[in-house]
Amino acid sequence: MVIELVKEDVFGESSPLGLRETKFFTFDSLHLESGEVLSPVTIAYETYGELNNQKDNAILICHALTGDAHAAGISKETGKLGWWEIMIGPGKPFDTNKYFVICSNVIGGCKGSTGPGSINPNTGKHYGMSFPVVTIRDMVNAQAKLIDHLGIERLFCVAGGSMGGMQVLQWVYSYPERVKTAIPIATTLRHTAQQIAFNEVGRRAIMNDPDWMGGDYYGITFPANGLAVARMIGHITYMSDLSMKEKFGRKLRNKEKFGYDFEAEFEVEQYLKYRGETFVHRFDANSYLYITKAIDYFDLGDNKDLIKKFYNLKTKFLVISYSHDWLYPPYQSREIVKVLKYAWVDVTYCEISSTYGHDAFLIKNQEQEHLVTHFLNNAYSKGE
Amino acid sequence: MVIELVKEDVFGESSPLGLRETKFFTFDSLHLESGEVLSPVTIAYETYGELNNQKDNAILICHALTGDAHAAGISKETGKLGWWEIMIGPGKPFDTNKYFVICSNVIGGCKGSTGPGSINPNTGKHYGMSFPVVTIRDMVNAQAKLIDHLGIERLFCVAGGSMGGMQVLQWVYSYPERVKTAIPIATTLRHTAQQIAFNEVGRRAIMNDPDWMGGDYYGITFPANGLAVARMIGHITYMSDLSMKEKFGRKLRNKEKFGYDFEAEFEVEQYLKYRGETFVHRFDANSYLYITKAIDYFDLGDNKDLIKKFYNLKTKFLVISYSHDWLYPPYQSREIVKVLKYAWVDVTYCEISSTYGHDAFLIKNQEQEHLVTHFLNNAYSKGE
């Protein structure tokens, strides 16, 4: 079997899940929160493990801003490991020996699901900025169609960090009966002014780039400079002051003295430059606009209304935050917990101590593994 | 007298200092830290109050990144109040009835002092990016020439916030005998990786703008989009998560519903847009590059060496930080205090509680006024 033979990704790292291929599911239309209708809609997704006969072992993994459906294993297309390889696989927290794990690319994205870079069937051209604005709720409604398609009535768990965590919360909000357990990580009930502000600056950088051309750049050019700046801003917010100090400090690239010029002299400058430049090869600028906008729109509503909405909800929660995450600080996770507690919902909360910032949930750490493993074990063994 | 007649600025606010005019001092040359020589050098400055006969009542105020020499009174040129009007004037903390207050524009700036927008006498053209890279030390050395020119041997006080605070620290470092008291506010001994990162992204935004034209845009065009993005990033870092929440929250501009488009719909987006757009009318993009670079280079050295350097220094310090300042967080001010304490230097420290972020030192607050007033009173009454 090919899967057995190719266990190493392009960087020489191996995965017990071997080679994985992204699949596609297309359905007729989706009514969006804006009132517009998107049609047709394709969802790119991957699955790991097997759905059992009772169909009660399915876990939906939701990705963050720049993620994709390739959450684990080695991609047949890119040769790279999945973005949550540390968490998904046999014997791992999302244990593919026990659970059927699904990950799908969000609509509005650029990794196989319908987004601004897709062809608009009415015009035969790329949507560009004629693509309708989508919300987290729209993303979740599209995922629900995929879950229907897979014959799953109720998900054993929905889990994700950052924007993935917003989808988790939206799932419970929109489909409370369909989610047995939920793991929102490093996320919030609503986007704050500061969070909107960072996204807006990134969008401005893209839209200011002359190569953006009002979004109609496909096949002609690409707003690489603008998108790189947006990514650089993002990267600063994903790390912490402390982790940047530990990783870069004031280290210079390759000389003992300052160059007294405007090249990237400090290691941190070079790192951001590299991150910006590589990102533009793997992400569509218009998708960056649409997805950040969906995040900015995210607001589950007033806490009082939420408590009513969630009152006596049967879904069990594990809420995780990270101590040095200043983009989605622990106080926002505690607010989720507070709302759930007031609504008499079963919730476990843990703030994991880590010098990494927001990105911490993507980096191997035993505490997160331990918490998720035991939370799932517990809920699964108890059945209904 | 005109000064008596015009006491209101363009916004209808008045100043007891009346109309003020920026003066200019030009000297032959300045040897820069990079090894280059800048020649000639003009320093724009303003003064408030009178130098006494003993010449022991002079206070030098140092401005932050986008400040200028016009610290107080109503500018004859722009009709606007000075940037530290709250702190400078008769009966105010920097009491012009008692003290002779000086504020000068930094070299590399664009408010009258020699900078990249000045004419290079060797070519007859604007310097642009041929302007030499300057450092905080170079800025201070240029100020020292002005202080010489004004016939002042020893400053009673050097004070400033943010980059102004770096100049304060550099003054004490470079000219310990010439500074009787020092007030560094919301500042640091060295720029960290995160601080460098934010500046670098701003610089990239400017340099990516096609209208930047390698810096040679004078009289032709202006990289307004790039500079606006840089300013927007800056503004986010000057406020706090909490102050943005209090000021904007998720408030929309003028409609009840989302527009589902990419206009600035949230108030915070509109605010940043406005701040970005107005900034480009008052600041030169190349100066933004040079001054942020000077800030990034700022590093007074290793703490151990600093303790040796400052050992038994006679300068008295008042160090102030702000609780919600995450750009120059209180821990950086405490580090200044620690170094000074280890060096047996007389230092008073106060962290002022404020929901404003870094900008707090520019906003009227009684605690800062009280602390500065009494610190100066005390030091002044004690004479030597």
C-alpha cells in the first residue's frame, strides 16, 4: 500500500496516518446570513479513522484563519504534515483508533472549498470581490451539510482553536442537539475592538496594494506585498512578547554590528519577512479578506441572552486558554466559562501556562494532549 | 501684544502661553554613531519661561515618535496647541513661572530639524534615503549642541515619554554631569523583539507603497497608503484592549445592521482609517522610517554594564509607567528602576493605574501631574 510506503513528509517527518488525500463534497446551495445564496458550494475535507456502526464516534475539527482540511497525515498534494498532526492520529488525543475525525476547509477559504478564488458559474470568471460575505455561522452551516452527507446525526465532539473555537461555539449555538462535547480553545464569544483593529489593518494593507486590483487579480498578478504585511502583523499577534524575546531578542542576522541601513538586520525582522514571503505562496489574498471579515462579524450576542440560550444545554465543554495569549487572552475564555456555568452547562476550564502566545495550541504540549485525551475518554466511555 | 490677544487654538482651546513660534539653530556638523557626518544640522526648538541668571532652571522636554518642538502654547504656524500642553505652562508641572522649558525636534524628523526631507547641500536635492541613519544617541548629541548654544551647562531636568524617555536615559548615559534630574516615562532600556517587529511592519508597509519610490517622492507623490497603514498599526499599540473596548466596543458607524461589505463599518475601523488618513498630512514617510529605526537600535547595553556605568550617579530619577501600557509595559520601567537601585542611584518609581494604554502619558491625569510637580519642587528647592 502506498500509505505504508510513504510515511515521511517533505521535511523528512513521518506520520502514522501516512499519505492523505483531500476529498470534495458539493451541494446545491447555501443561504447565507447576509441574505445572499451561494450556489453551488464545494467543501474540501479529509477524514481519519473509521466511522463506527452506531455513528457516534465522529469528531469535527475546525481550523483557524489560515488552516485547511489537511489536519493530519502527509498530504498527497503538498507532501506536508497536517496542521494538527500533534493532536490527531492513532493513540493521540483525537485518537483515530477510536474516533472518526473530520476536518473541512471553511467556505470563503482557498484550500478547496468554495471561496473568492473559485469560478462563479454565472460568469465563468473568478468570484473575486463579487463573492458574498460569509460569517462563522455560514461556515458552520456548510459544515453541517457535509456532516449530513457523511450520514452523521450527532457529532461526538467539535473542537478547534482561535477561529476554529468560534466555529465550535457556533456549532453548539446553531445545532445544540448535534454536538455531544465541545472543545473551544484560545477563542472568544465575540471579536473585540482590538481584534477587529488588527484584522482591519491587514485588510487595508492588502487592498492598498496596487496588485490587488479590486480583487480581480487572478491569472494576472497577486497582491503579495500587501498580503505579506498582513501576515507579518498576524504573526506578531500569534506570538508573545516573551516568546519573541526568547526566540529572537535583539539578535542580529549575521553581523556583529548594525548595518545602519533599512535591510532586515534583526533576526525578528528576517523571521517576519520570511513568514510574510512564504505565506503569499500558499494563501489567497481575497480569502484573507473574507475570512478575517467573518471573524470580525463573530458575536454570539449578549451574555444574558447567551445564558438563556444555553440554559441546561446537554453539550459538555472543555475550554482551554493559554497564559501568554494576548490576542485571545484567557479572560475571554473565562467569559465563555462564566456564561456556561450560569446556564448550568457542564464545563471544565484550564488555562495552560506557556510562554508561547496564541499559537500555543498548535505546538506540541503535554497539558493540552492530556486534557483533551481524558475529557474525550470520559465522555466517550459514558455513552449518552 | 499679539500673545495676549490670541489665546485660542484652531479648535477654540486656549493656552496661558499664548502664541508660540518655532525657532531654529544651525550648527556645522554632527559626527554620527554610524561613522557618517551630517552637515550642516538645523534644530527646530521652542522655549517657554525664562532662563534665570544662575542658568540652573532649564528643563529639556523630549518628544515621542511623531512629536515636534511645539510642546506647549498655540503654534503660530499651525494654530494648534502643543502636544504636552497639559504638562507645560504657568502653574503646571513643568512650571514656566519657575523653569525655562525647552523642546526640540529630533534630527531625522520632519518638523524643522534636519531630516530625510531636508535639502542635501551637496546635491541640492532632498536627502531621501541618502540621509544617514541616526540613533537616539545622535539625537541627544544634537540636542546637547542646542543646550550649549543656549548657554546652559547643566539641565535641571530632562523629561519625556516613549521615545522621549529613551532620550532621557541616553542623556544621563552620555552626559551624566549635565542632568540634575531625569523623568523617563513609559519607556525602556532597550527595544525588544516585539517592539522592533511592530516598527518593521510599519516600515514594510511604507516601503511597499509604489508611491514611496525608494524615498525619492518629494514634490512628485507621497506614500500615503503605506504611511497610513503604519500609523494604524501604531495606534493599536498606543491604546489598550480595554480602552478600545470602552471607546469603540463593537459599535457600528451609522447603521443597525452589518453592511456585509468591506467598508469601515465598525467605529474602530473608521477611527483607525481617520487616524491614518490625517497623519499623512502632517508627517513625512521617510522620517517615519528613520525615527522608528533609531528607536529599534536603542539599547543602552547589558544590565550589568549599566549598573557599573550608573554607579553612584548623582542624577535623581522619577520613573513612571502606566498599568495598561502593553507597548512599553511596566516591567520595562521596573527594569530601569532595578538597574538604578543596584547602582545606588536616587530613584522614585510609580506605576499609574489607567485604562489608557501607552498614550496615557499624553492625556491629562492628576497623578502624573502631582508626581512630576512634587519631584521637581523637591529637587529644585534643595539646590545642589
